[in-house]
Amino acid sequence: MYVSLIARDKPGALEIRKANRAEHLAYIDSTGIVAQAGPLLDDNEQMVGSLVILDVETMADAENWAANDPYAKAGLFSDVELVRWKKVIG
């Protein structure tokens, strides 16, 4: 099943994001369950969050992935939402 992870950064946390980006991207590559991913942007094209589509067996798998994301471990996010998602186009 697909699960969308929608995470909003804490205000003023761009430097935390930048400092942990390489580790976050390596985590995405190493886990092999990310179908799509990219940053959420504000009106000035600055990164302010993340959208990650996970291809997992269970919601627990998605929760585990989210908890072990280097961004989450660094305290980047103010909130994270995991929602089942159905691919219709693309």
C-alpha cells in the first residue's frame, strides 16, 4: 500500500534541514520503499517541509520509516501526518 508522509518543518529550521539533507537522502536510497519524494516549498521557493510517498506493507512500516528518518531524528518537523494514498495517475 502507499502511504503519504506530509511533514512541516519547525519555523526557522532551514539550517537543520540543510545540515541533515545528505543523511536523509541516503536513508531514502537505503530503505528502498520510497516511491516519490520532494520538499514542500514556500512562496520564496524555500524548503519548509517534506512529502514522501512510501510503498509499504503496513502502516506500522510507514511509522517506523518516519521515526527513523534523519530529519525526524534531528527534530526538524513541527508535525508529521501519515495518510494512506491511492495512486490514480502517473
